[in-house]
Amino acid sequence: MLKASISPPPALDPACALFLDVDGTLVGFAAQPEDVRLPPGVRDWIARIGERLDGAVALVSGRPLAQLDQLFAPLRLPAAGLHGTQLRRGAGDPAQAGETASWLHELHVQAMRFAHAHPGVRVEAKGQALALHWRNAPDAAQAVDAFARAQLPQLPGVRLQPGNHVVELVSANHDKGAAVTALMSAAPFAGRYPVFVGDDLTDEYGFAAATRLGGYGILVGDRSPTQARHALPDVAAMHDWLRAGAA
């Protein structure tokens, strides 16, 4: 159930720009990120909403752009990957592969050693970020967090980004809010008000940016506190909201 202090979202407004997180928002979580599949209908609903909003729909995710394109193919959207480290302003723009960040090489070696000592912990090197997943090793949560925090003094310009059963080391210069702000500066988003939908701590940056730019955030789930103005109880309810917006 939703908290009494936060209301369900209004119907989709043709004057808005829609920004969508992916994992935990459009799709449920899986044991491994690559096991996630987009439920039937979601791709078509987003495509129809994109037409209704003149293309002002973007994915804003911790996943790399290449993974987003694979998950949503053949649909290709404006998108921010790796928490905004990768940015594609238009659906027709070329994909950004991104070079491997120099600080990741040694960190990856150390992270693999750590994971070997904690069975179930998975290391995901994303090229410009590194994630430590502990969904399959819940008892290792504190050890994962301690390991990640211990790396920060040797990594200037890198910050820690906690998420749902994951801790990521990402560029301190990028977050989902900065990505929303950048996308809102040009067509097809400029002149609209942003609606950001997400579920995790990483999405609070997006909620804050949307509010600052005259829009609002929609939280999927019941996490508290949050800067989102509205909420949906779960991914299934999010699908219902999308379906209604595409009708």
C-alpha cells in the first residue's frame, strides 16, 4: 500500500517529458542483470507514448546504453546510461560505447579478489563504472559496502552509489538528475515539464531535478523518505499507468 502522505500519479499529460528508470521500474529484478526481459506490451506502450509526446521519452538507467538498446530493441530512445555518464540526446544519435575509465583497471582486479572471497557476490565492470551485486549473497552486504568505501580515498572524482542489492563506484560528475537537466535543454524535451519515474536511491537525483524544473517524480514502491511527489505500489501498477497513458 502507498503511504497516506503520497498520492498516486495523475494521468499522463501531453505537455510533459517522460523519463523512465528501467530496473525495478519497468522490469522486476533478476538474479543476474542480463537475465532481465521486458514484459510483453511494455515496449509498445512506451513507443505509443513517445509518439504522443513527440519523442519526449527517455530511459535513464544505471545500465550502459548498449544494454538498454538490446533490452528495448527494436525500439531506440533518447537515453542516459551509467547514471548519466553516457548520454544520447536523440533516438537517431549514434550509440556511445565509451572508453574504459582508467581507474577501473586496478579496481576490477581488487574487486574480483574480494568477490572470490565472498561467494555469490558478482562484479560487473561497465566500462565507466563498476558494480558489486550482492543479491545472491545477502550476508555479504556489509562487507561489500565496506570494501567499496575503502576504495574511495584512492579514487578522486569517483563516488559511491548504493542501489537495490548493489553498490556502484561511478563518476562523481554524473548522476540521473544531471542527465535529466541536460536532456531538458534541447528538443524534443525543451519547453515541456519533466516527469521522472524510478524506484531506487539512484533515482532521487532524477526526482529532485524534475521538481526543480517544474515537474515531479513518481516513486515505484514504498521506500521512504523520497523526493517524489507521487507513487505507484509496484512494477505491475507502473505497467497499468503506462498502458493507460498509451491508450
